[in-house]
Amino acid sequence: MEPLEHVLSAAALVARLLCEGKTVVVACRGGCGRTGTVVSLFNIVFNCMGSREALEEYRGKRGCGPETVDQETLLHIAERIAAGYGCRRLCCSGDIDRGLRILAEIERYAREAGLA
């Protein structure tokens, strides 16, 4: 898997740029595994999606998605942690900070689970 901190920082960067009113394109070499993980992670944390819903949405649009067990495990971890914070869609005031706290907690938990 792409280093964990890259996946999490990419999701955080997407949120920051969208809050600045910018258009964001996320891409990796194939546009499936890493891109699907980042986009799905963003949707879980910042758009109140469950991991299954986020994966189905990405796969429905791209025809592919996360390719490794670690990538999918990260998304399931993200769903459990984000659910503990309650669902609020991304709002560019204080909610981005909430999302960044969730991403930091996901990183800690994922490292403990050996995904780093």
C-alpha cells in the first residue's frame, strides 16, 4: 500500500483545496487503487458515507477501486472512527478541523493495526 501518511495527507489536501473553492483532481498511475482509496477515504470522513457506499460510488464511476486488502481495511477503519464522531458533511468553517482530527485518529489506529 502507498505509505499511509500519503493517503491520509492526500485526503486532507483535497478537503483544504475544496474549502478554498478550488477544483480538485485526484490521480495515480492507474486511477484505481490509490486514487480510489483517497477519494473513498475523503467521502467517508467528509461526506458521511459508509465504506461500502464510498466504494460502490467510486467503482460505479471508474469501474475499479482499491486493489489491496490494506486499502480496503483502511476504509473500514475510517468508517468506524468517523461514525464515532457523528455524521456532518464537510463545512468549510470548523468541520474541516473535525475531519483532520478524524484523519489523525485513523492514522494512529491504522499504524497500530500494522497498515503503516
